[in-house]
Amino acid sequence: MATYFVAGLFFILLLVVLLVLRVLNKQIKRINNNYYDGDMYNTVSDVFLMQRRMYAKKNKTAPSEQPDQDSVHSAEFSNSNADEALPQDAPVHAHDGHHPETWENRVRPYKRKSRLLTPNRSIMLEKLRLVFPRSDFEVFPNVRLADLITVDIPDWQGSRRDLELNDIAQFHLDFVICRKITTEVLAVIEIEDTNAPPHLVDSKSRALQAAGVSVHRLQGSAADNYKKLRGDILGEVPAPVSVPNPPPVQVAAA
């Protein structure tokens, strides 16, 4: 009798486990289907609508003009209604009530920068091009470190290769000096920045040193610093700075 009881109990537990696994399998399939169909990101519209509702509260918009809690999560709440309720500078989205916004067709929050280099970097670039004339050299600003060096690891060590590539992918170089025709890299010029994290500066320097790339630090904006920099890179001795003699003082005859 006890044997039948244990067997029955085991059979019931097995049925429960199979039922739980079936439910989990259905949930996983539903999540995967929603993910690949783009439905997983439909909640982005609800997030934008909530942001607009919070914006209305912050700017003390009339409560009657705000969507209620149910309409925030309703697909029938259109973008036109939200635009009527909020100012023009409120956060916007691409939801129109018929085509829910997904991650792919969302409004991209990007804008163009006014200039590629800061004014100080632009001045430094022009000074470097004076001491490294464009007839023989090229000076490139803001170069990715990954464009200058590569990882010398075979493909079969993929995990380590990816790790090393990710380590250098975050870095940019201030200026790179190359020869005009061959684009042979002569040196890297880094501007001394006291605000830069020391461990990042050290990691960048170690990567360049391991690749055999010459790195020079530019301190100050004086002309002598640029002449010394050219001499260090090209192996030249900078010419001494000539200081004109003051004119002789003429003493009037008594």
C-alpha cells in the first residue's frame, strides 16, 4: 500500500513539474516573439507619454488638459491630443495612435555640434601645421586609438582579442603627425590635461608604448614648445631663438 502511495505522489509531482515547465516555455516563446516583432519596445511610447505628463505637472498645466492614468497606457491616446495639452518644447515622440513607437522608429535625441574642435584645439592645430608644414607632413586631430594600433592576437583566441579591442576602443588621440604621401605615423601628440583621470592616461600611454608609437606631451602654447616638439620628433636640434639687440643709445652732444 505504501508503495502505491509513493508512486502516486511521485506521479503528481511529475505532472506539476511538467505543467510549470510548459507555462515557462510559453512565456519564453511569447517574450522572444515580442522581441523580434518589435512589440517589446512598444512601451517606449508609454514612457514618452509619461514624460510628457510629468512635464505638464512641472509646468502646472491644467489637470483637465492632462491625460489620466488610464489614458497614459492606452494605445488610443494619440500624439495630437498630447500636443494640444502641452507646450511646444515638451518632449515629443513618434506615436500617432496607429503605429506604436518602437526602438527602431523612435525619435532620435541627437543634434549636430557647432564645431569639430574647441577653439583652443583649433589654434593648436594651426600651430602644429606651421612647424609641420603640409608640404611634407599631415596633422590629424581626434584620431581613434583603434585606427592607429591593432591587436596582435590570433583569431582563435577570440575572447581575449575582443577584450583587448574593447580596451582601446574608448580612447582618442589629440593629434597624430604623419608623413604626407605614405601617411607613416611619426608621433602622437597629447595635450597635458590635469583633469583627465590618471589611470586612463596611463592605460593609453601603455598601449601606445607596447605598439612602438612615439608619444609626446605638449605643455603650454609658446612657440618654443612647438619648435622643441618638432626637434624631438624629427631628431633635429631646434635653432636658437634669435633675440634682436636693442638699438644703441645716442647721447646728445653737450
